[in-house]
Amino acid sequence: MAIHIKTIKGREYAYDVVSYWDKELKKRKKKTVYMGRVIDKENGVYEKLNNHSDNFQKSLILNFGDTFIINSHFGKSPFYGVFSSILPEYTDTLMCLIYYKLLKSSAMRYADTWFNGNYACVLHKNADLSSQRISDFLKKLGEEEIWRVFFKEYLERIVGSKTGIIVDSTGLPNEIDFPLTAWGHHGGETERETRLLMVVEKESGMPLYFRYMAGNIVDVTTLTITVAELAKMGVNTAFALIDAGYYSEENVKNLFSSGISFLTRLPAGRRLYKDLINTHSDDLETAENAIVYGKRMLYVKPVPIDLFGNPAFAYVICDVKRKAEETTKFIISAKEDKMGIDEINKSLIFKGKLIIISSVKRIFQRENNKIPDYNQEFYCFQNSRW
């Protein structure tokens, strides 16, 4: 039995040619049976299969379209080579598990059943998705040596010679009795937690780095180490968008000395925050300082400042909608608590205000006396913590 491919009007068609002995004519003859239009020549997949001969091997009816589309797209992606390089001997198993998790929400113990009824069993014949083999594979995949191989290959495809990063961390509350669980204070709450620090690439949003730490490790102590470790892995940081928790004199000086531009929110508890708002609130809410951010209207006033001996810029900002909400809530509470007029007035000046600190100046230009739209320029506001 042999498969012959014929090209007719630019399309390929498969024919099965069987050689047999004709007893009456006493000579060898050939029988040709149409197999169908060629879909995948290498793996022998055809659009139509007519098994008229008992000599043909029976074929399974497979789910085809979803995996075929994903594989066609994924095969052209630069990340296909990354995944293939992690564990070359387990590439088929890894690819099938990726397809399975993309297409199904079921537990992995059902992966083998899916595999046997899907086109994946043709694409990746060497995959072993039995429950025990998946467990062994995931254990192997979790080894630190494999992580390092993956990130080395992955980062080379994600970052250029210089890149911008976004750094943040979050608490993972838990009561597990191990060294990484500790009392931590974050977001105004104190609880037992483990800290997870993440870094993503600013433009693409792709993850670059993660690290877990004990819950009592404060954010401000981790920034310099993170930037240094990224540099060792070939990620040369040109710009950093960081959360207010990383704002400190040491971190700011290190960013300046490293030539890294940065943008961060100034914590409200800092003296600089109060001084800037007290100094610039009177002339903040003017048409000259008005900008549009999406469907929000903001007043933004750039102010040159000396930041620990380095020239920088502070952006004193008032969110009109936020100011109205905070003022209403505060006045109602103040009246109920019978707060004094002077005390109320001192607090009102801070409602709806925040300050962004940057090492570089954003240019505000007005055209035809219109309020400019800085929806892209002030991308950081959307996720700012008040």
C-alpha cells in the first residue's frame, strides 16, 4: 500500500495504490482508491477517507479545527522555539498540555481522553498524557534549572537593548507554616502573607520576572535588587513605572545614578506631598491646567522640584469627579463627628488630589485654546492607588 499525491488545478489530492496478484490474468495489477484532498501531507491527514478495501488501517474520527488553528498560529510564533527548547524530549507532551488547557477547563486527568480524540494525537504522536506521566512531567517542569533555560530563551525574544518595566508586588494571605509566611502590612491591612513581586514589560505587558519573598519584606527594600537581577538576565532597564511602595530616598538616588527614568506616585504621608498641595492648590484648578484623560477631567500642574539632590518634576493633580465624591463623604462624616470648621478646611484641600513624581518632564501643549487629551501620556493614572 502506497500513497500517491496528485496536483490538480493547484490542489493536492491523495490516492492509495495497492498492488495485488490477478489470478485470472496471472499478473500483478494495481488498484487505486481516492483518499481525499490533502490537509496535512506529513501526517497523512485528508479531507475525505473512503475505506473500500479491507487492507486499509481504520482511522479515528478526530476533532480537528480548534487544534489545527492554534497549532498553525503557534507554530509561526517565536515562542514555539522557546517551549521546544525547555525539555526537547518532552516537547510533544508540553505542546499537547498547552493546547488542552487553552481549549478545556477540565482537570488534567482527562487530558488523555481528549488527546485520543483530537488532531493533537496526529501532530504530536510522542506525547504521553496518562495521569502518572503528566505528574512526572510537571515535576520535571518545576525544576529551577528548567526555569532558567526558559527565561533565558524567553527574555531574548521579549526585550530589546533597552526596555521599560512596570514593577509591583502583592500579598498572598495564607496560614501555611513555612518560612515565607510572615506578618506584613500592605494596603492598610496587617495579615499573615507571602509577598509576590512581578515585573512586566511596559509596552507589550508581557511578564519579565517574578520573585516570592517573606510577607514581612517591605517593597521599598526590593527595587534595587530587582533591577540588578534583571540586568544579569540581559534586561537593561531604561524606564521604570513603580508603585508608591517603592518610593524612598535610596531607591530614587539609585535610579538616577543608573540613568533609569522613572514615574511613581508620591505617598500621601510624605512631607513633600503636603507641601506641594498646600503651595499649589490655589492656582491648580484653572483652564490652563485642564486635561482630558479618557472620560475623566483632570487638573495637572507640573512643578520642578529638587528630589534628594536631583532635578525632577512633580505633577500636582486634581481629579474633579474623585474630589466631589471624597468631599461629600468627608463633609457628612465631619458633621456627624462635630468637627471644627478650621479642621475641616485643612482636610478639604487634599480631597481628590494626588501627586506623580517623574525624573522627566511631560510637555503640555495647547492647540487653538482647546483642552488637550493626554489619554496615552497619563496611562499610569488608571491604576493609581489613592
